[in-house]
Amino acid sequence: MNRWIGVFGWFAFAVAAGWLVGGCQQVRHQAAARVDVSLRQMQFAPTEVRVHAGDTVVFTNNDIVTHDVTEETAKLWTSGPLVVGESFAFVAQKDVTYYCSIHPIMKGKITVE
Ligand SMILES: [Cu+2]
């Protein structure tokens, strides 16, 4: 009986160790994450993204007109005009809402988890 408990104990240890190593790899992966937002048909797609602090959000203008990406509340930052095909990379540290100052109906949100 004790022998079986021992075998089970080693099995549980192996599972736990694998889970810990896997968890660390997942954290490393998340630290380097990149999330894409497409500007198309007068919208940000997706409209909202959920990221981790330090992740890079890359906005790419796939529309047929120029857009920009501008922080909405206090105009803290802007991409400047993005012509068709141009991209803008933003490292997210906290929640932010943004819009296109050329077409203010275009709005989006980054939520940092
Ligand atoms: Cu626009």
C-alpha cells in the first residue's frame, strides 16, 4: 500500500513541476506578446484588446484613407497621420481609450490585465 502512495506522490510531484515550468514559460511568452489592431472600414478591429503590461499593440492602416491613433482623454500621445499600409506600435502600460482625430467616430480601447 505504501508503495502505491509513493508512486502516486512522485506522479503528483512530476505534474506539479511540469505545471510550474509551464507557467513560467507562459509568463515569458506573455511578456513578449504583440497584439494587432487593424484600421479598416472606418473602424478599429478589434475595437477592444486585452493585453498585459508591456505588450506591444501594433496598429496598421488597412483602410483606403488616412487615419491616426490618438489617446482620447487628454491627447497624451498620437501616432500622427498613418497613410494606407502604415503601422504604429504602442507599448501598453495601463488602460487607455483612443480614437482617430481625423474621424472621431472611430474609437477603441486597450485594457491592461
Ligand atoms: Cu480615421
